[in-house]
Amino acid sequence: MCQHRLPVEGGVTTVRFPGGTTVDAVGIRDRCPDMPDRDYGFYLDASWAPTWNADVIEWEDYALPAEPEATAEAIRDAFRRAERSQRVEVGCIGGRGRTGTVLACMAILAGIAPGQAVQWVREHYDSAAIETPEQEEWVLWFAGHVSKQAK
């Protein structure tokens, strides 16, 4: 049985956003297929092949999502689940680039200013999160996209 751990190197990390919403972030090496209290998984690599309630987004490592608009809506859905106190797990292969990018988008949904979201994730999750300038730019694209959707 896997152990759920709060911020430790190489394990599942619970990220608490402003307002109290939490999500669990993890790389595939530390996944816990038998975690009984996970309500929903949001994964950014087909390697996860979850057998539990989850969505897998097509998003190559070090790249951007293949379907940006659909990915933005999936991020919003995952965050809404977390806001409703569901235990949401977000993961890619290493748990840094794509996972960090999603966490930065969720930080925006939690009220962090778009220009501060990447830094917030690096301070509150992993200093190496969001691995490419394109991923950083995508976080800003996400902010603009959800802002337009709200109107």
C-alpha cells in the first residue's frame, strides 16, 4: 500500500491554494494506484493508464497541451472538484513541468494574479516547477482564456 505524504521529496505533495482548496501533485514514479481516498485523477501523460476515476490529457513532456481549450476546461473542472472537497490528484511523469503548469493555472483560479502564478507554484510546490518558457507563457494564455470565458 502506498503512503500519502505531505510535502516531502519524491512523494505525493498536497498543494494548498489561497482559500483552502487542496490538490495532490505527484510524478508517476510515486503514484499510488491503491490510494483509497482519491476521488479523481487528472493526468498529463498516457503512461498513467489509471484504472480509477480520472481524465488523461494529451500533453507531451516539455511541450504544451495538444488541445489548449479542452485542456483549460479540464483544468477548471478538476479545480471545481477540489473546491467541492473532492480529493484531486494531478500528475505527469516527473511531477514538475506539466504538473507545475496545471498547478499555476489552478493558482489563477484560486485568485493568484496571472503574473505571479508561476512564482507562487515554485514557492509553494517545487522550485523547479514549470520547465519551459512556453509553459510559463501558456499559464498567461490560460488566464486570458478563462477571463474571456467568464464574460
